[in-house]
Amino acid sequence: MTNEAISVLLVDDHTVVRNGVRLMLGTASDIQVTGEAETAQEALDLVQHQDFNVALVDIALPDRSGLDLLKLQPQTDKHRLGAVGYCFGGKVVLDAARRGEKLDGVVSVHGALVTQTPAQPGQVRAKILVEHGAADSMVTPEQVAAFKQEMASANADLEFVSLPGAKHGFSNPDADRLGHGEHGGPDIGYDKAADQRSWADLQRFFKQVFQQ
């Protein structure tokens, strides 16, 4: 491993998930998975003897939640916690809010809105910000309407921003290269204005959330 490489600790109790993440990260020359754990306790034991730049932790572990593990770290302000997810990560953080995880705020950026576990009234603790591309063909208008209704029925504190003309993946500068639309590839595209607007919204959102 070179001095510039990012050292990653994977913490997940599913071998197939760790294998998949390891393979995905292995395509980057400057990232290396240098440790793996199945439980929070195994992860805690590892970090006592080895340094990592990044820990990728499942939010639900057999012995404690990933959030509890995060709170144990000296760098964490356990009284002010938020979560941000892009694309699939957007669905992950929205589902965490749906479950009632103890988060102050969550932000989903061009994330999926559908779920198998809809929020129940009074269950959502976190304030929610969704940054959605109005031209995102991967999220239908019906899904948007159903999500808004779900959040309203659950009495969730939701801010939904629809960004005009923005496609799925609008925050990724490589999206134009990766997307082919009508030629068989994913219908994605970078949108500088939407990227900058969503980032500004995210910063403003967390300033408001954490000031309360």
C-alpha cells in the first residue's frame, strides 16, 4: 500500500456484502481494504491496534448498531448526528429515518424513494431533506407523490427540493461519461447548477438542524 492510499475498515455481518464492497473498492488504485469485522466488538478490537482512514459500517450489527459504534469514537459529537446518502445511499439514510434511528437530520441526494418499510406515524425522529432531480427518469412522478404522502402520513419534517432539468446522478461529474441514455446505458447526467444548489442546501440544512 502506498503512502497515498486510503485505508478502509469494513464492518458488516454479511460476508457477501463485504466481498461486494471489497471488489468495488478494489477498482480504485488509491483505496485498499485493510481490515474486516463482522461485529462491533471485532471492529473496536481492530481499531485499538491498527489505524484506518475510513470505516464503512453497517447500521445494524449483531451486537450493537453502527450508530452506537460511531458514538463510541472520540471524534464523534454523539449529541449531534446526521446522515447523508447519494444515489443508493440516499435510500439507506431515508430507511434509517423511517426506522426511527436517533439522527438529527438526514439528506438524500438523487436517492431512491421507494421502500419495503414505510414510515409509521410518530416514528420518524430525524428532519429530512431530499434533493431530487426533476428529470430523474429512475424515480417516477408516482413514486415522488407516494413518498410525500408517506412522509405526511408519518408526520415527518420533510423538505423536498425538486431541481429543474436535473437527471439522476446530477452531482457526479463523471455521470455524462457513464450515462448513455437512449443508447442502452443509464439515463444519468451531471448538472453543475443542481450539484452546487444541493450542496448549498445540505450545508444550510445541517446548520439549522444542529443549531436547535
